[in-house]
Amino acid sequence: MTVDNASNMSVALEVAGAQKLGCLAHTLNLASNKAMSIQSLQRVLAKVRSIVTFFHKSNIATEMLKEKQLALQLPQHKLINDCKTRWNSTYQMIQRFLNLAENEVYFPKLVRLARTYFCVQATSVASERVFSTTGDIVSATRACLSAERVNELVFLKKNMKF
């Protein structure tokens, strides 16, 4: 029998002698809620929610968004607010926010916010050099160095001229 993951359902099925099959949608919802509890992701979601809430509470902002979309012949979409008990609504909220943010020429402030909170740092030469230097310092024979000591040795190697 397919049921949610509640312990009372597990006990009832055990007593009845029936085989339990956990609901995939419920398990997926639990897993995504756990992932969304990561603090950095919570901060991003809070920012997006505050922007979406602003548009939902302000008739003027909503009308301006609608007028701008009409003038630019873009699809007329409202920002979507999520429901914390449904993971897919959070996905839809982020997706709609990013769709509007793709139009940099038309929505520069929204794009700036999206870049600030949804950026992925590309690797840089400087960070690659630090990793390389650290790899030179921490060898198999020095594997038990503390993080603090490694940090000091990297600093010395980068700042001392031979």
C-alpha cells in the first residue's frame, strides 16, 4: 500500500500485515524541504520572496510591470509566490523570477538583484594558484598539518620573495 512517511501509517500497515510503499511525491517533498533548509539558500529565497511580496502588495508596481511587459511585447506574467509546503511552488517562483531577470535591458534592477543572489563564482587564476600552492605544501608526509598551519605556510609562500 502506498502511504506517506508518517510513523502511524507504518505502524498501522505493520499491524495489518500489509507491505508499505512510501509515496514518492511525499519523499521528494521531504528531501527538497531539507535541501531548502540550507542557510545560504534560505537567504536567497527570503530575498526573492520579499521582492515577490512587494509586487503582490503594491498595485502600482504590479501595474508598472504589466505595462512594461505590454510595451515590450513580452509575455504578461506575474511573479509567483511560493507555498512552503509545496516544493514545486518554490521552483516555480525562482523560475519566474529568473525568466523576468533574463530581460536585462527591460528590467535592469531585477537583473541586478538576480545576479547578486543567484551568481555562481567562476574559477579564477588566483584561486587556482592558491589550490596549487596548497597542494605543494600539503604532501603525503605533511598530511597531518592543521588547517591553521597550512594557512600560515601558504601565506608565507605567497608573500616571501626568494
